[in-house]
Amino acid sequence: MSKVKPFVAIVDDDESVGRAIKRLLRSIGMQADAFASGEAFLELVSSLPSYRPDCVILDIQMPGLNGLEVQQRLAGSGMPVIFITAYDDIAVREQALAAGAAAYLRKPFNDELFVRTVRSALGLGSPP
């Protein structure tokens, strides 16, 4: 039996960004959880093996673990990672993509581009 709705985790220390993305994803029929830190997200993933988002949206710059460190700890999990960041350093972008990120979007981003990017990372075509 397949999942009815794709499930996305958002990890961004700016709670307003997490809320906005969560609303956007829900508006297109996806489930979403938002986390204010990489540590909080990874703690839930490790303590609850059944918690398996279909995709993870990560901010680069966060207190504690940054997005690249969270991506590194998710390596081999099969969860696609999309980075969203106001920090557009070409070396960081290259590092994220070389480590397997599905995409690297600069804030502020266009909602339509974001939705297409998430759908692509999930292996979904255009909406019906």
C-alpha cells in the first residue's frame, strides 16, 4: 500500500520560514513537519526508526549543526535533501550538491520553483 501523501521534513532555525514552507506544502497536498534545529530533527529520526520523511528541506546556516552536517549524517538514508539558504557561497553549493543534494535554492525563492523542485526530488511528475 502506498502513502497517500508525500511527507516532507523542514529544518530551518527561522520558525517563520518553516511555517511558511509547511503551509505551502500542505496547500499542494503534502504532509510536513518543521524543526528549528538539525539536532531536533536527527534526534527524532534516530529515536523513532519509523519516522522517515520522503524528503528533507535543510537550511545551511543554523546554530549547532549546520545543514551540511545534517546532510552528512543522513548519508545513505535514501532521503533526498533540498537546501534552502540565503547563504549563497559557490563552494558550499558545490559541497552540498557533490554530497548528493537534490537541489540548492537561494532564499527568497519562487514558490512555483520550490514546488517543482520538491516534486522532482520525490520523483513525482507534474500535478494532475
